[in-house]
Amino acid sequence: MGRKYFGTDGIRGLANAKLTAELALKVGQAAGVVFQRGEYRHRVVIGKDTRLSSYMLEYAMVGGFASVGMDVLLLGPVPTPAVAMLTRSMRCDLGVMISASHNPYEDNGIKLFGPDGFKLSDEIERKIEALLDGDLTPYLARSQDLGRARRVDDVVARYIEYAKRTLPRDVSLEGLRVVVDCANGAAYKAAPEALWELGAEVIKIGVEPDGLNINHHVGSTSPESLARKVREMRADIGIALDGDADRMIVIDEKGHIVDGDQILAVIAESWHNDGRLSKPGVVATVMSNFGLERHLAGLGLTLERTAVGDRYVLERMVEKGYNVGGEQSGHMILTDYSTTGDGLVAAMQVLAMVKKLGRPASEVCHRFEPLPQVLRNVRFSGGRPLEAEGVQAAIAAAHARLGGAGRLVIRPSGTEPVIRVMAEAEDRTLVDALVAEVCEAVAKAAA
């Protein structure tokens, strides 16, 4: 059964339209009720990215949590993985990240973490949803039991220290010239400082947030600015984070994009050689290129595929005992260190490999030849276009033409009103044609 509020990555929508202060207050109340589990003072940490609307939602959620008797610790602008980490280290009952990740500033979102630092299960999200549409008045605390709120100092320093400790103490990035693009988002302080403390020469862009420029022509979804800067500064490598820094991509010294599949291959091969993989394989999604699967097989490693979404990657990792997983979009999950995707920690792994091997990033980060893959989005305003007869016929025809020699993946986004159509095969011309035909059918059904 579909859910009214939660998608694949928390609650997300247009700020002050779909995602209002009223809704944020009720989410605070409902989540606070679900996570009150004893006769002690319950605590929640709240972090946010740099969107203008994050202030509004932050204070609304403070009101919601305090009204049901939860104390609130405010972290300010910090990356999503910092919230997950601090939820655990500060012994809190719940963690909140206010962010819409890679979306433009007009959107915002609410991500929730349990006391273990993991994103909430579908079951717990359903419990929260059930409360959201009901009367929360009976759960309000007595006047003397209302929660308190206070800001936590040195949050960025805590996260930097945590991130640095994911590398051995003898690892230095000295001699590497690194351009880091923070997307005018949550890591605009932490990422450049952490890399500088590890010895890198750091050139930074996307570090001047004004509330409206998060992800605007910067960050992992707009890597062109970073590519230009890498070439201009003759840097060894570029790192692009997204708005909440839970994912990253790399730009090599030639200005070429290195996606999450290649990064996953770099980390998997490095950890495999060092005997650090908990199981002989990694977890990725249905969107990862078949070239990655073939490359890993050549190393004696398997590729477990899941539905799209870092939460599904993490669930499979925990279920089957893998410690490396990720998405083509740049979410990298290393459960030896973190309970969620962490762009900075993943970047450090790649930078350490470039430094260790002493070879250009274009060589270190190109582990396999990807099959030609085309991904296009078709926007729709409502309904279920994928169920239309014409769309089903187009999909069946595309599968027939592929004949088992490629892959076709069609899915609705969990965070945006778009249908994503992806195909891959050895024949680029065929892939282009198939994606165009399916997209045309979807667009006609969505009209």
C-alpha cells in the first residue's frame, strides 16, 4: 500500500506548500510519541542543510518534539552522516536531518534516524504516518514535562575528527591538490577543513551558501563547474558532494566525471586486496552498470542488486553481512564506519588510494569499461502512467529487441514526480532508440 507522506528517503516536497511548518510540527510530535520508550528524559538531535526553509522547519520540529516532552539538541548545518553519527554518540532516541539532498532550494525534506543511527524501517514510518492524520492532543506533555532545546557546540569539529579516523593515522594526503565542491550545502565547512587537516592542498568551491544557491550549478548533480576548476587549477582530483553530503562523485585530473559505479569498484578492489571485505562482494542497485558486475566477477566478487535507494542498499548489506555498498549516483555506504551514505568518508578512501598508488586519478578511478547506458526522466503530474496499455506495449517491445543482451529498467522516482527510464547494451544506437520509444510512450500516457 502506498504511503501518504514518506518516500524512499523520508518526507520531501516543496517547502511551505507540500512540506509546511504545520506538517513539520506534527512530524515532530508523531515521531516523538513513537520513540518515547520509558520513564526517562528522551532526546532528539536535529541537523539541517543550508536551505532558507530549513530554519522554518527546524523551529517547527523543535516545537513538535518539545510539546510531547522530548529535549532537543540543535546541531545547525551539518552533513546527514554527522546526524546519524551524533544520534548514536550522544545517546539520543532519535535523529532528524532537514534536507532535500540534491534537490533545488525550493524543496526540503525530513529524514529520520533511530537510536542506532539507521534510517527508519517501513514499519516505524507507517506508525508515524498513522499518527500524523490523527488527533495528537492526547499525547501532549503536561506543562511541567515540556521539552527543552539547546544548541550543541563544536559539531563540525566532532564530525571532522570522526571522518579523519576512518583512515589509518599514518595516511597523509600531502602532495595532492584537491578541488572540493560542497554544493553550497551542509558540508561547506567540514569537507575542506577535513581534507586540509589530512595534508591536502585544498581549493574549494560551492562554500558560500545564501539559502537559495544550494545545488545551483554546483555539487554532484552539476559537476561541470568542478570539472572546469580542476582543469584550470591543474588539480590532481576533484570531489563533488551533494546538498547534504551523503553522496559524492569524482572528477579526474583530465576533467572527466567518475560516477558511483567506478568509485564502488575502486573501494571494493582496494578492500578486497587488503582483506577488509566482510564478504566477497558488494551491494548496488538495479541502476549500476553491468560493466561493474563483470569487473567484480573477474576479481572473484559478487554484485548484489537492490531496488533504487540507499536505504535498500543498506538493508541488504545488514541482512547479508556486506560492508561495502553504493549507488551509481554516488551514495557510498561503508558500514565499518557509518550507518548511512557518507560522501566525505568515501572521498577519503578514494584520495588515499590515489596517494598510495602514486598514479593519476584517471587511471586509479577507471576500473572497467561501462556498457553504453542511457537514463532519461519523464515528468508526470499524477496518475499511474506505467500501467497504461501503450506503455506496457512499448516496454515489452523494448525487451524483445534487447533479446537478453542488455537491461531495461523503468521506475518511478521516490523523491520527484518523474519516471526514470534506463537501458544498457553493447549497441549504443539501440539503447538510445529504446529509451526514446519508452519515454515517448510514458509521456503520452502522462499527458
